Amino acid sequence: MRYPRLVARDEECAGQLAKRTLTNLYNQRPTWLALAHEKLDAAVAEAYGWPADLNEEEILARLLALNLERAG
């Protein structure tokens, strides 16, 4: 499904619209996005059967171990 492209009604709106990027959204990390990430991270951890409080290094180590196990 294609959505119509937003067209600014004037220059001020065009400036605001130009700032609506995924990069800016992630850099600003509004509360609703941070909460969505937390819920997603918890759901993924649960799906793997892992504790939800693993740090990034532990997650990467577990993913590598899974990858090596499945490749072998």
C-alpha cells in the first residue's frame, strides 16, 4: 500500500517537515519510542528464554553461541 506524500502548505511547514526523519526520531528518543523499545527487547529476550536484563555484550555472546551451534 502506498501512502500519499506529505506536501507542506508553506515554507515554515516545509522546514518542520524536513526535520521529520528516522534519524532525528531515534536521536531524540521520545518516551513512547523508548518504552516501545523496552517492550520489544523484553519480548525478544522472552522468546529466546533469556533474562531481560542482559547487557549488549552478553546478548552478542549468546547470539554468537547460537549461531555457531546452528552452523555446526
